[in-house]
Amino acid sequence: MRVQDKVIVVTGGASGIGKALCKRFAQEGARGVVVADLNEKGALAVADRIGGLGMKCDVSVEADLLHVVERTEKHYGPIDLLCSNAGIFFGDGEGGMATSLSNDRWQRMWEVNVRAHIYGARAVLPSMIERGEGYLLQTASAAGLLNQIGDAAYSTTKHAAIGFAESLAITHGDQGIKVSVLCPQGVATPMLDGWESSPQAGDGVLQPEEVAESVIRGLEAERFLILPHPQVRTYMERKVSDYDRWLGGMRRLRRKFSE
Ligand SMILES: NC(=O)c1ccc[n+]([C@@H]2O[C@H](COP(=O)([O-])OP(=O)(O)OC[C@H]3O[C@@H](n4cnc5c(N)ncnc54)[C@H](O)[C@@H]3O)[C@@H](O)[C@H]2O)c1
């Protein structure tokens, strides 16, 4: 899919990867870009800069996403591409145990990193299926294919997000619905602040604009997996070819970074 002339909604569009996507989509000639974010001021500022429409939205609240879809359709017409990109990472580690994070924080992770994708897809799918076309791009993470050393909740919720995206592709591919998951490693955004020397940043930290470039190419190729860090494919291959060996390697990496 080429984004020119398309109507696109980006959640988490006020900052980082989402902001870079909004800017790039506008440059590529999208007909309408909607910047939806919990941070209303940030969303309005990005929208103002690119001539789009900004709005406040908490992606963990289904009614908010329905409202975003309704407003977008009224303003621009049917949505061609929904970028379900907002996500959270607490970055406060595990306190030595994979179970240490509080139940409240686990719950919030599920709501924002997983359930929001379901709400977004549910809000746009009926119209897309009726039209026989539509594209869902979900920002997950390489942590959802591999693992995030030191953060069990982030790893688990990102794996779940990828599982849901696979289900969307399998269930709705024959109805003209395209699905991609964006799985970067480290990207220089506020989310990575303080984590620049973590194992996940070992292959180099990309700029959000480089990730946006990968997204444009991935959407054009209509590829399910969009991997801005190409090494991730090799790591995935190693993981599936010998899971125990891969786990051993990850334990070594964890020891190295906890020394
Ligand atoms: N930065 C990285 O290294 C990295 C790596 C892999 C994946 N990701 C993923 O990329 C996505 C974007 O992250 P980023 O790095 O641009 O982070 P960021 O913190 O710069 O931006 C995230 C945006 O999402 C918004 N947001 C958070 N919770 C929200 C909610 N409930 N409703 C609506 N908006 C909400 C924030 O206000 C913020 O504007 C996330 O899903 C993240 O998990 C980031």
C-alpha cells in the first residue's frame, strides 16, 4: 500500500515513533492524518505542524477509540490505515524476579500494549471488511519476537500483541485486510531514556525517522513483519531452530548486563 491520498490514524502520535510516522505520512501525501494521543497538547502540536487533525484519546478506553474513528470518518471519510502504535514501558526493572512488577502495572500493560490493539481493530474492521480493503499496522517490538531482558511484562504483552496481529491476518486476509507488525529494537524516543545501554540497544539505536522509512517500505511491500533492525530476523531464526540454545544465550546476555 502506498500512503499517498490515504486517510490514516496514528495512536501515540504525539511523540517518538508515532510522531515520525505522522510527519512522514503527511510528507508522502496522505489525504488525512489523525494524531491521537493521551497527550492532547502534543497531539494538537503535531497535527498543527503537518496540517492533520489532533485529538485526545486513551487507547485503553474502547469508547475513546470509537470516538476517534467516528470523528475521522466525519472529517476525512473512511480510514485506510490504522496505526495502533501507542504503547508503554515502565522501565523500572523486575527487582530480580520475573514476577516482581505489581498487579496494577501488569494490568496497565495489558490494557495499553494488548487490549488497545483489539479495540482499534474492532472499531475499524466492519467498515474495512465492507469495503473489501483496509490496513492495520500494529507497533509491537522485537521484544515480542525475542524477549526484553529485565522486563517480563513488556515481553509478555508484546508477544500477545503479535499473536493478535497474526490472528487478524489469518482471519481477515481473505477479506482484503492487510496487517503488519512493526518490531524494532532500540529507537531514540522518550521511552528509551535511561535504557540506551540496555541489551536491547546493543545493535544500535535508530532514529524514529529511520523507523518511519522502514514502515513506508514495509507497507509498500505489504509485509507482515517490519523489522527496522534486520538482525532481528537472524535472532528469530536462531530461536526457532534451537530454543534451549537461544535461552542459554539470553541468560548469558542477562548476566553480562547485570554485572
Ligand atoms: N523506543 C523504543 O526503543 C521502542 C522499541 C520497540 C518498540 N517500541 C514501541 O513503539 C511504540 C511507540 O513508542 P515510542 O518509543 O515512540 O515511545 P514514546 O513514549 O515516545 O511515545 C509513546 C506515545 O504513546 C502515548 N500513549 C501512552 N499511553 C497512551 C494511551 N493509553 N493512550 C494514548 N496514547 C498513549 C504517549 O503519550 C506518547 O505520546 C510503543 O508501542 C513502544 O512499545 C518502542
